[in-house]
Amino acid sequence: MHDDRRRDVLKRLSYIEGHVAGIRKMVEDDKYCVDILRQTYAVRKAIEKIEHMILEGHLHSCVPEGIKGGREEEVIQELVQLYDIAGNR
């Protein structure tokens, strides 16, 4: 992962960690369920954004390098596994 992307991902992860701590506090304080759900939705969207950033970086750097390095089948299998994990099958 390139340094600029890594910094952005780490920054977003810190945000998510803080957000999750806030959600925990809301649950402990017995806050309104809908308010908690709004916060969990925001965390889920933030995680999806991180996944997109990492995948995009992977497709632009690791995948071409793997193919050029003669690891075509391995690279394809990794992408298929990611596709399966994401629930697209």
C-alpha cells in the first residue's frame, strides 16, 4: 500500500475506533435505539470506504505486479476469494 493511502486508511481507522467507543457508551447509557443504529450505520459506511480504498490500491499496484511476476492464477484466485467474501455469489 502506498504511503499516502496508508495514512488515509489509518486516519479513517482511528475515526472508526473513536466512533465505536462512542457507540459502546451510548449502549451503556441506554440511549435511544434509533440513535445507536444511525451511528452503527455510519461506522459500516466508513468501513466500506476503507475496503474500497484498499481494494482500489490493490488493483492498481499488487495485481499488475503479480501478473507481471508470473503469478496470474494466484492473483485471479485471490480476487475470486475476495468476491466470494463480499457475498457476491
